[in-house]
Amino acid sequence: MTISQGALSLAGTTTSHPHPWAPGGSETEAARRSAQYHRCFPSMTVSLPATTLRHRAMARWVRTHDVAITIQTSDDLATAIAAGIHPRRLAVHADGVVPNELVSCTASLAVIDIVVDSLGQVAILDGAVTPGHRQAVLIHLLGDAAPGVADLLIAAATVSPRLHLTGLHTDVGSQETDFLSYPAAVGELICTMRRTVQVHRKVLTRLSLGGAPSPADARMYELTRQAALIDQSVHDAYVTADFPRPTVALSATADIDGRPA
């Protein structure tokens, strides 16, 4: 389903329990949940999943507070546009949208970030960026990627005058392409950042992590613990690698009763 087809899926999952991001019928509750979640990660920027926009009060709160949104699929992109989210607040994962949507993301929408994981995606963006504009991109490091793949992507993005490589992204979780822990993910990202300086004379300043759980109230202690773990992992890695501390961005996930939404 693509934007060009004018399709927009807003159907939710039927459940006897509220969605963790649901505003509970009030904008105040939506704000409370989001503020509480952000307080758990005070040293990081946090983006919310596009599924949050399926709740009208939450979508209104996101627009009012200029909150960033993660786009993982074509439906996510359609939902965000329909909800009136400014494109400069959208971080789009290129592997989740079709090529014409990827072109639109940079040529028409000028979204804030695009996460790429293939040379084909880099080539599409390089040919689509409008004159006078540089598209910010992050390279997605896959946990199961063959040696050298990340270096090829970094080289391609670095030499393009139309792309602005700002950092690296990876996911932590149980999927085949995920890293299994934050220390492992952070360590690999910062080692790759240091190697990028040595090989390409390019300093990357942004470290992006996906896979943080949704902010159900019962998980607040766990989220605070995870925030401390991420901070310590970043500190240990950049000190060990003798690399400047990058800014850290975290993409929250959305789930219902612990299941992916």
C-alpha cells in the first residue's frame, strides 16, 4: 500500500487493554505518558512510532509539541502525512517504503532523516535530491551483515555531494538482523564511527538506536534502567575508542500487551 495509491490504514487492533500510547480520552493523559517516557531518557532525543498518530488526541499533542516520528512502512508515512506532521519531524527508514515514496521523501517532503541499508537506496536518494539541498542520512548497521557492507555504504554516502552522512543507526531486539544488547550495538557503532574517521576523514556525530519498548507505566523502572545502560555503554565505548561522544537518539516501539503493533 503506497501514498501514490491514496491508501491510508487507520485500523487498530481490538483488545481489552488500552494501547500503551493511547491518550486515554484526554490530551493531558497523552502528554503525561510521553513526558514520563522522555524523562526516562534525559540525555537522549526520543522519537515516537507512527502508530501513535492513530489516536487523535495523541496526534494533536505530537503536532503541538513538535515531537519526532519514526517511519517504518508506507502506511506509517501515509498516516503521518494525513495527521499533519511536519516532514522535518519525520525519520524515514528507506527499507520500509517503495522507491517512488523514497524519492518523494527527499525531493518533495524534505524529511529530516533517511536511514539507508543498501547501495540501491543511496543511489536513489543521490539522484532525487533537488539542487541546493543535501539530504541527511544515517547508515543502518545490520547485526547479521557481511564484513565490509557498512564500509561500502559509508563510502557511497560520503562521496555524494547531495547526501549529508550524519551518523549510524541499528536496532536492538530479537530479530535476525538486530543486535542482542545495547552494549554490543553501541560498541559496534562507535568502532565503525572511529574507522570512518580513519578511512574517510569523516566525523559522524549521531548514534541512533531502535528497539526501546513502549511506555506502559509498569515499565518505567525498566526504562530508567535501560537508559542508564545505554549511557554507560556509550561512555565506555567512546572512551575506549578515543572518539568524541556522539549525540544519542532513541526510537521507541509500540506494542499491545507486549506484542508488536
